[in-house]
Amino acid sequence: MAVEEVIGASSETDADWVDERGMRAWRGLLQAHAYVTRVLEAELEAAHHLPLASYDVLVQLSEAPSHELRMSELAQAVLLSRSGLTRLVDRMEREGLVARRTCPSDARGTLATLTPHGLDRLRAASGTHLKGVGRHVLSHFSRAEQDQLAELLGRLGLPRADHDGARGRGTGG
């Protein structure tokens, strides 16, 4: 059944309406993201016992000045809620991957800092992750199509953290 039939609206009368072509694109984006995320997560877990979210935190901190970010900036960069990031950083701190300290310019703020052990884990896992991105995503597109895909997705205006030119990407860049 067509989307228009279910809802009772028409793409011809509503400029914001999502027609069947749009729904196919939307569902494809969601399914592709879910599939690739699951596969990359499984590869990192199997090879390095490192969840994808933890890998993403390590990447964001490695790209930040002095290898540290305010917790609020880190949450935005890895696309987690502040409470979700707090729980993740708690686990990562217990593993010695990150450390927390009070922000020197604002005693109310907390900085997450990449530890030497965290940097070592990131270096060990990055080959697995980047090969996975290449194999499961980029290999399906020519270089020109990769440029086009980046441009098309860039139009969405997704929120990104900017740390002196290092752009937060979520899922570990």
C-alpha cells in the first residue's frame, strides 16, 4: 500500500510530504546505517573488545586539542546524550582509556582526556575499523560517488563539533 493511501495525503498538495520515492530513500538510509553500524561494532568487539561508541570517543579525543574535550562537547561530537556519555566515560575511565578532570577555565565543567592507554587502544583498533569502513561502505562506490555521497549527506546540516578544524563525525570517522 502506498504511503499516501495509509495517511490520506498527497505529495502534490503538500511540499513537505514524503512520497514513495522519498520513503524508499529514507528507509534505505536507516537500514544502511543500522547494518553498517552493527557490522563495524561486531568487528571491533571481536578483534579488540572495544564497542563502537568507545572507539568513537577515543577518535574524538585524539583529534581534539591536547586530546581533551569538555564532556558537553564530547557528547555532541559522538551523538550521545550527556547522561549516556557520562555512563560510557565511567566505563572507559575504569578501563584506563580516558580520565576526567575539572576544567581549569570553569570549575563547573569537566574535561575528558585521552590517556596513553586509550591512545594505544585506538591505534590498535583503527586499522580494523577503517578497513571495515572501506569494505562495508566505500567499496560499493566509486571515488566520484563517494564525493557525491559526502556532498549529498552534507546538505542535511547535521550538528558537528568543531575543534580547531577537527570535525566531530560520530562513529569514529
